[in-house]
Amino acid sequence: MLALDIVLERGARNGGGFRRHVSIRDDARVIALAGRSGAGKTSVLHAIAGLLTPCEGRIEVDGRCLFDSVAGIDVPVHARHVGYMFQDARLFPHLDVRGNLGYGRRGQGAATFGFDDVVALLGIGALLERRTTHLSGGEAQRVALGRALLSQPRILLLDEPLTNLDQARREELIPYLQRVRDETALPIVYVSHSADEVERLTRAVHTLD
């Protein structure tokens, strides 16, 4: 189950003068972050992943402290074991699908998610030899999700992964997101502006003001 405890303040020294206090506690394994643009949803994900350093506060995921300004704890990005799926797939154009998936396994220890299992889970076996430029938006996002899983994460962060897809591609991808939710034990934090997506993929919702 997910135990997420975040107190985040982002001050001017982190860029742009943006300042936000976010406090979330939830024992649900899958939660959604909702709210208007600029409310700090992506900043919360970046703080969990270690891509943004809070001015102060504490970040705890599944009983493991990742950041504590008082105790002087700031776990490096590579040691946080976070799988991050962005709005755009961010695949490597010089690699085919197999190469992109394999990149996620570099430098990792024992595998929780095996290559063949992830390929089967996401239905991307027929895509392995394709260049990324020959993928549809939905296919590219499935590959990006596979790469995130193959990084052997302890938590999965999904930052509006359907935003750049048309309705048909969204409907194509949602069942695969549901499979990841239902067939893995990963804690998941899902950011979306879409109430329909949130309802179909999560049960616990936190709205940032």
C-alpha cells in the first residue's frame, strides 16, 4: 500500500518565485493529484523523484524517507527507485523499441519486472523492432510505460500521460494503465486534469488549490 507524506515548499531559489505548501497523507496504493494548472501537481512529482529540492519539509513514500530538511536526508535521484512517465514519451530516437526498453534496465540490480512480462503486460511484442518514429502516440506511451517499469521502481509517477493523445489513443492506452494498476503492487501517483481519467484509474483523489 502507498503511504505518502509530503510537505513541500518551493521558494524563489528553486526558480520562478513559485511557492506552495503541499501536505498529503494517504494510505491508498493508487492516488490522483488534481487541480488547476499551476497548483503544483508536477512539482510534487518532481519532489518525489528528486528532480526538485523542497525548501523545507519531508517526503516519505511507502514508509521510506526520501527527503527531510530537518534530518538532512536527501536521497539521490538514482537511489530513489522512481519510475516516471511524462506527458510525452521521451523515447530515444536512435534506438528501436527493444533498445528503449532495455535502457531502463541499465545499472539495476535484481529484477522485479522481467522484460518478457512487461512486454506481455503492455502488448508491445509486435513493436520491439520498430523505430520510435514509426509508433503512434498511444504505442509510444506504452513503450515509455514499459521503460519506466523495467527501471525496477518502488513507486510509479504518471504525469498526465494521456494529455497529448487524441480520444481514440486515450481509449487505447487506459486499459493498459488499468492493467498496470491491477497486476502490479506498485504505489502509483497519477496527475491529470481529466475527471474521467481519475475516476477510471484511481479511487483516492487529492485536489491541490
